[in-house]
Amino acid sequence: MRILTLALSLPLLADAAAAQEGSVAIRAGTILTEDGAAVEDGTLVVVGGRISAVGGADVEVPFDVILHEHPEATVFSGFHEAHTSGGLDRANENVPIAPFLDVRDSIDPVSFFFEDELRNGTVALGVIPGNNCVIGGRGRVLAPAGLTVEEMTLAPGMGMKLSFGPRGGWSRGSQLAELREAMAALQDALERKGQELVDRDAERADRKKAGEEVEEVSGRSGNDRDEAGGFVRYGADFPGKSLISEEDVDEVQRGLVSILNGEERLWLWCPEPSDVLNARDWASEQQLLPQVVFVVSAACWKVADALQKAARPVVLQGELWHVERDPVTWEEKRKFAPQVFHDAGLSFAIGSEKGRMGPDRLAYQAAACVREGLPRGVALAAVTSAPAAAWGLQDRLGKLAVGADGSFVILDGDPLDAGSKVLEVWIRGRRVYERSSDERLQRLLEGKRP
């Protein structure tokens, strides 16, 4: 079953990861190590896909590592998109409750989306089902380079998407009702299954006592772990709870149990302030708040204090400004959400706004934050270390430090300068993009026809 399949796939994943890992040394005019901290005339050394040294020009480069010198360039950890549905053949299925879905089955490695992300200097993306769902399925953290999903995967366990904003044509009441109904139906099914297993074991015991030969029930899947009891670990006890195995529930129930067991990071889409409060209350009721990442819109600046008290990662998606009109004077009021979040003491990531020129780049969003008064380090963290922390990968991604993944971008200027160009992108010590050999870009810039 699932665990057996995972075990069989581990060698393939290991081979794919090994194929991506390399060794390189970069000496550059400036190296931005973490959230904007700069090392002038710096050296970065990557061995086996991980950073082994970072510092000044005196850093020793191993004899078997090729040194690349870029005296006028800036080396940067690269942009990290915390939450996106880009690169999927479709963002959501029509089924509102779909915890069995995995973006692995919908990712197109040769999508132009990933090619564009490389040009923009993105090194990691949290790809997850879209917001038009109740429970949408599992996501994974990808590098925007590779011929297969396995080769692109930086971490397969990004978590599960839940939406507290209504699906198209639904009200908020119906959205919450669908979620509660799914959980209630799960509990009813589990209790019935538990009683069924209790009755089965009692019947088998009676038959054995009567001297009858009783056939063993194991061996249904060939995997003892899938058939072991104790799969349901959350909530109050009920008859037969400890007997229920993974094989005893269907794929929808299996995904819901994984959520309620606390095994999944939960990405909760909350486009309005009331959605944040509903999501917080639901997660607290289910004792799942420690698993939550709040994905919000700019309108949620109104509940910044509630988000701060929840002490969970926050991803600000889309437009950074919230604009509304006074219902009496009709005067337009604008609020810059990142500033409110920062003033409230929130650590937050910001996402790009796809479909628009300029804001479709994380560099633009971060630069807008600096323009509006946020500290430069906070703005850079919002597109580097904060997304990595939301994924639970803060030790590996979002910074140039010893032990972290050797993924970085080489630019001809500051990463937040609109005029800066991405010259090269490296993923785990392997160069995956060069501006000089980007044929599509050259045709655009030079007006050449194929």
C-alpha cells in the first residue's frame, strides 16, 4: 500500500536528489548571506549540494571545486515563493473535499511557469492546490528546474490546503458547513468501523472457544504497518478505536484522519478578516493550531493582532494594499498591510501577484515594501527566510549559511533594484539557468525570429 510504495520509491528519490547535487565555488563583489547582511569581496563554497563555507576573499576553496569569479556581481539566496498553484495543469478539482489529491500528479515540469520563475531568480516554490476548495489536497516544495517532479522536489511534505474563503458560488456559511459535515461524517464512519471490528473480534473469539478453525484476517495488503491498529490517534476514545488501521478507511477518510492526527501542515486560505477568526477557532477546537500556516489577503490587516497572538506563520498573498471606501463619505482609504503586520510584531512572507506586470515578481513586492518604509532586512526576509520557515525548511533554505542548500542566484546588481538582471541560477550546487544562453529571452530582446 502507501508505505510500501514510498519504500520502493525512496531509491528513485535518492538518485534524483544525487543527480541534482554538485560542488562549486563563487567569488563575487557582494554576497548577501541572510536577510540582507552583506559580505564584500565574498566567497561561497558548495560541496555535495550543501554550503560548506561562506565568507570573505580569504575563504579556502577545495582543490577539486571549480571557482567562478564574478567581481561585479551580487550573490543572493534567491527568491522563495511561499504559496502558489502555478505549474499545475489545473489548480483544483471539482470535488470540495479532496485530501487524497497530491500536486505531484498535476505538476508539469516543462511548464513555461517554471522557466519564467528561473528568469526571475526564484529558487524554491511551495506548489499547492488552489483556493477554490474546502480541502484541496497536498502540496510540495519545488525547485523550478528538473525534468521530473522527483528531480524538482526539495521537500514532498509541504502540507494540506484548506480554504475558509468560500468556493465559487458558495457562501461562507456553506463553506464552514461542508467542512464540519465532512468531519462529522468521518467521526460517524470511524465509530461504526470501530464497533464492527470489536464485534468481529468478539465473534472470532467465540468461534475459537467453540473449537472452530478461524481464518486469519491479516495479509490484505501485504503490509503489516498499513494493517496495524492505532491509525486514529486524535480525539476521545470510542469502542474499537485502537483496532482501526489505515486499511480500514477509504482514501478520503485516510486524508482527514491524517489532518486530525496532526500529521499535516495546514495551509488555511483566509481572504477576509472573519475567515482568519473562523480558521483560528476551528484549528484551536481541533487542537491543530501548531500545524497552521495562515494564507491571507491584504484585507486581513484588520486582524493583525489576532494573527500575532496565534503565533503561526503568515503568508500575505497578492496585492499588498487594502483599499476600501468609507460607506458615508465614499472617501477611499488605503492601508499597506505589510507595515501593519510588521508593527504588530508578525513574521510574514509575501507572495507575488500573478497576471500583472511588475507585481508578478517577488522582487517587485519586496521593493515596494522598502519603498513604503519597511526595513530592508524585513522585506528580504519576506521573500527568502520567512517562506522557508513556513515550509519548516528554515535550516536548509532562504539563506546562505554553512549547512544550507547550495541554491543561489547571481545578479548584476541589487536583488531589489528593478534594473538588476539575473545572470545565473544555481540549485544545490548545479547551474540550472544562464541568461547568456536563454534563447527565448534573447529572441525577445534582440527581435530575432526562430
